[in-house]
Amino acid sequence: MSKNLFLLFSSIILLILASCNLSDFQTDKLVKPKDLSPVVYLPVAVGNYIVKDFYTLPPGPANLPFVLPSISFVPIPISYSLDQLNFVPTAVDSMFIVVKTVNETPMKLQYTFEFNGAPPIKSDILQSAKLNSSGDVIEPAKDSIEYKLNAQEIIELGSSPSIDLYITLFQPDMGTVFSGVLKSSKVSFKIGFRAPINMVKIKL
């Protein structure tokens, strides 16, 4: 290539670069590979639980009202296997338990998670379903809550074979709870984990 032709091509390239606005390329969106943290979602369980299946309620007529502030019977633990949970704890900087509930019972509820000796994780007391004047459920209560686990809880979770769920029921703020409605009503849960993974820390 002659010197004059080289200078011509060089001039054209400089003109193109001079006319470009580098902000159009959104260079601020570029990241180094070590900064990549893909988020992994792991569903654990979906379940529907009828009250009579996880509480031993006293016998009585369907129109028997419950007037206690809470049900004092010990709930049966609902155990979820964590066999599918396989992660490298050193590559997980944070993890969240994601819980979605649909409460179709006439009672307010609180749920508790326990796993492998870690401190229990308790929800707030969640609202009951809406009732009509006859005590029937006309609209369920829905909640979606995330719990961030600390470093020790992540380690405990990684070595735990299962996670146990307990449900405690409380009287609603308004309305009367009748035995027949309570026994046949249900609570639905969707439980999973969400965690950003630090790819640099994964050792294959």
C-alpha cells in the first residue's frame, strides 16, 4: 500500500471516530466477567393444606364457634426435602427464602420455618380471609414475603436434609369462626430460594 493511500484510509477512520458519540454504545453497561452474578431461583415446594390435616381439632357440631384468641394445639410439622438443594456455599453471597401464601381459612396465621438447628424464622401474623355474616370465606388473603438468610443460616441450610414448616392460627379481627368452616378450609404455600451466585468463587 502506498504512503498516500495509507494516509487516506487513516484520515477516513479518524473522521468516523470523531463523528461517533461513545455514549451511544452505553459503555457504562459493560462489566468485567468477575462482576457477573447470575441469580438462581430454586422452587422447593407447592402445597395445599386443609386445616383438619395439620391440626387435631376437637369434635363438635359444624356451627361450634371458636372463641379462643389462638388455637393452642401443637401443629404437625410439614417437612420439605432439600435433596434438590445443591450449591457451593462459598459462591453464595446472599440467599432469600421466598414464600407466597394464600390463606383461605377464617383465621389469621403465622408460619415458622426451622432447619438444621438454625434459629426459627417466623413470619408476622398474616391476615385472615374475608368472611361473610355466616362465617363463610368469601375472599382469601394473599401474601408474598422474602427472608434474607445470614452467612451462618446459608451454611446451615446447605447441610440440612429438610426444612420444616409450622402454621399457627389466630382469631380474626372481625367475624366469627365456626368449626365446620375452619376444618375444611385450607392454606396454600409456594416456597423457594433466590440467590445471586458469584461465578468467580465457584470451583469446578
